[in-house]
Amino acid sequence: MAPWLDRLLQNTAVLLKNEQATALLQNRRGEALAGLERQLQQLQAMAKEPLALRPSESSTSPQWQQWQHLRDHFSLHPSNAAFTEAFHDLALALWGLDGSELASLKHKPLILHLSCQARLKLALRSVDSFAACQQAGLHVIVVGGASQLGFRPMAENCWLLELPESDAYEKLHAKLFLGVALLWLWLRPTRITKLDDDLHLKDGEMLIRYFQDLEVDSIKYGGRMIQAKHSQLLHGWHLGKCSTAGASLNNVGYQFPIAKYYAAGGSGYVLADTAIDEIAYAHFAMRGFLDGCEPGIEDGLVGLLIWLAELESRDCRAAILPGLACQPVLMP
């Protein structure tokens, strides 16, 4: 048995024992502990038996299947804090390293460049535009389509996070949520600025002032805010962009709830401490919801969760985050 699973089993058993004692004293109904009891049972089965796969998991690695099943088990009783360490250690095992390389990267602001394998050179050009503004943060390019989890340096102050998640357009949101969850586990960043790979830095001082203004006013979520009802959205944004496997999505619009306002992903947006926590938690506890949201509006889903969490947000009142500009995409 993996050490992380052994520790998780022991801690969950202790938690259940303590909760049972509390429930007896408070005369709580039996279903109050049903989720935690089932969680422990599922972890025990995980330790003894081969994984029972969903049909969609048949082509993924056993280790990655374990990650997905751990998300399901966590959802049964997500207040079980022992899962944080378990996810952390399993992620390191999936990566194949012990995490010592990460010590110098922790507790820093991050610039997350959400991209794909086919556009990796574009993301690197975006990183290059920040050369004169190192204080903006550590750069992490996030792509999917990898056979296994990878995290490695690409250039000075820049790392590449390769995910065993689909690189298809319709899975952009899944890539973002998994990327944020892993960075939250490993690095606990103070701030994440999410950028598309066509956004470049033009004025570093302006961007840093924007970050400082958000921090001074304890704003957790900033960007160009879109305010629209579900019926007012442009529901054909994804047509012709989905993978062959997702071709049927060309026949549907966005059929999921939308926040009253959310920061436009193409303009870049900023997540600070508790906002990062919310996105990471959603990846761990809301697998069914995120898996079902296809085609997924990455920025809309982020905004929905931030809005539901009632975190402070601010409209940057500009087409793009201050100090940034959109560069034409000229593929080689």
C-alpha cells in the first residue's frame, strides 16, 4: 500500500471515531455520518482491490485513474482535511519526483499561461514579453495531452506543467481547474494571473500597480467583468473548435448555469488566495459537475464559483488587464 493511502486510511478512521462520539452526544441522525462512513469504506476497498473503472477511463494510466477515484471518495465527506496531504503526495507520485525541486517556487505570485501542445511556442513568446518585469511572478505554462504528469523548467523563471488531461478545446476548463489544483497543492501561490497565450506584457509598471491596488483593497478576483444573462451569451463560440470526439457539441449551446458576472478569460484575470482555494476545491470535490460541462466555458465556470463563494471582485474597466496587449496569432 502506498504510504499516502495508509496515512489517509488511518486519519479517516480516527476522524470517523471522533465524529461518531460527537454524534452520540448530540443525538444526531444516522445519515449525518453516512458520507464519512462510506468514504472510509471506499478507501479500504481502494487499498485492497483493483480499481473499478468508468468506461471513459479505460485508456488512462492506473495512477491517473487513482487520482480520479480519490476525487470521488473525497466528495463523500469533503471536510476531511486529511485528503489534502493525500492529493499532494499522490500528485508527486504521478510526477515521479519527491518535490524537493519545488522549495524555491513556493508562496510566490504566478502567471499561468493556459495553452496547448500545438501553441506552446506562442505561450513561450508571451513569457518572453515579461523579461523586464520579473516581479510579476513565476511563469507556468499549462498544457494537456501528456501521457503522464510532468512539471519541468522551460526557461528562466518559467516552468511547463504538462497534464494527463485532454488538450481538446472542449476540455479547456478541465485543464485549468486541474492545473490550479496542482499548483495550489505544490506551491501555495499568493496570486495566480491567468492569461491566454496571445496576451503579452506592454507596460510592467502598470500591471504591477494593478496587482498592488487589488491587494491593498483585498480584492480576490479581478479582470474585465462580463455581465449577461444566460440568454444573452454568444452560445456559438465553440463551433468548429472542438475535437473530432467532441464534434457532437457543434449541435448544442452552453447548457449550464452562468454567474451574474465573470471575468473574461481572453482578457486575463487575477485570482488571489481564497479565490485560488475555491478553484482547487472545485477540482477535488466537483468532478461530476466539471466532467459534465462540455463545451466548458473556463472563465464562466471560474466566475460562477467565485460568485457563489461571495468573494470580492473588481472590474478592471479595460478591454484587457492593465499593462497587457493582445498579439495577433501567427502560427508557424
